[in-house]
Amino acid sequence: LGTTQTIINRPQIAIAAAEEDTPSPTTIPTAASSSTSSEETTRPFHSAAYTLKEYTNSIVASRDTNISPREVYDTISSNFLQEAYDAAITAKKAYSPRALDVGAGAGVSTEVLYRLGYHEIDALDWSGEAWTKYVIDDPRGYCPEGVRFYELDDERYLDMWRAANNNNSNELLFDVIIFNFAVNESKAQQFAQELLNKQHGRLLAPINTSNDYWLKQTYQVLNSDGKVLWSAVDVGAWSVQFQPDVTQDTCSGIWCAPFNGFQKKR
């Protein structure tokens, strides 16, 4: 996608991580030299916020975002998104499945996707504060080249994606899309139908139980037709409720303009 937008994507110097949940380096075979093969060790994506997640509790990551309860990340790791990965690599050899992480915040959901095998990720959030704190500035954080962060809301990102995909290429479609904030059903269906791989794509989103009602959501998995494959009102001991969609005029409260400084697209 275009390079004129604000992109935070700066790999840091590899530093050995101390905590138990830090991922191990991945060894990738490279082309053989003469008859001898060589190996290249690549450090995987890591957010220093990854170990902070807790069951049933949200944790403040910045003024503009929370680290969601651990139940959220368990759901992202579900079979639905793993099935999309398996289908993607079966359909096309030597292919790295693509993921779109909407409302990436501190990068915890991005790391969950990376651990699932999605090593080509577009992560976006209208505020880059939490990403900068936990992925860029923290010495434990690391962002490889395959992960790109866009400091954009989903509407502006969609405009950019459409401009880059004006020839309707399947190469820019995503195998999975996840939303980390509450959305209306129409937005979830729009992203599923327009941006997902048509054969096996999956979208996971907390969808308002009623249009513009931001106090309760149902977690849903959609396919590329916008058809619901799975839904849940509660995940474990946690009742599904997310921050509201800041782009919507009905968004109100501390997470919304004008309290958080967000400026809606005109």
C-alpha cells in the first residue's frame, strides 16, 4: 500500500527477551550455496504488552486504548482463524497468509496473529501511542518487515486500500481480518465482503447487538459473503463488551471525540 500515509514500522535491534511468553526465533531455510544449505534466523514480532493480558480484566495501555481481557486473544487463536491459515497455505504454495488487525493498539492481537502463522500483517489504529510504547520504544518489542503499522482509523485505511487495489487484484485480499473494537453489523459485512479472500477468508469482530448500541456486543466470525459462521455473547467468564467505534457519529464518552482528540474523516 502507499507510502505517503503515516506508517510506524521500525524494526529494533534484537535483544534477548526474559519473560516466558516471549516467542523463540524462527529458523527459515534459505537457498543452498553449492551443495551446502544455510539457515537464516529471524526474530519474530513481539509486543512488550503481550504478557500483561489477564482473564476477565482490561488493562490500560495508553490514553486511547486498553489491552483486552485474555479471553479475546484466546478467541483470536480459535480454530476458525487457524482453518483460514491452513486453507491459504494449501491453496497456494510458498505463500505467506495475510492478516488485517484493526484497532491493533499495543500490538497484543498482532502477536497472537503472528504466532498463528500470519507473518504478513497490516496493523492499524487511529492512535499510535500504545504501539510506539510497547513495540517500538520498549527494548523487548520487535517489528519485522512483514508487519506494517498504519496510524489510521479503519475508514481512512479502507480508502488507502481501495486506491492501491484499483485493479481489483486478489493479491491484496486478506485471509483473516479481526476487529478489536465494537462495530455495527454493516461495517463488519463491508470489510468481509470487500477485503477477504473469497474462498476461505474469515473475519472476527465484536458486533453490536443492536445498531449503534455500544454497551453490548456479540462476538461473530463471518465468511467473505458476510454469513455468520459462529457467534457468542459470552466468552468464558467474560461478557463481550469492547470500546466503541470512534468513526461513528453515535460514539460517545471518554473513548470518543472530542474527549480523545480523534478527528473524523470529512
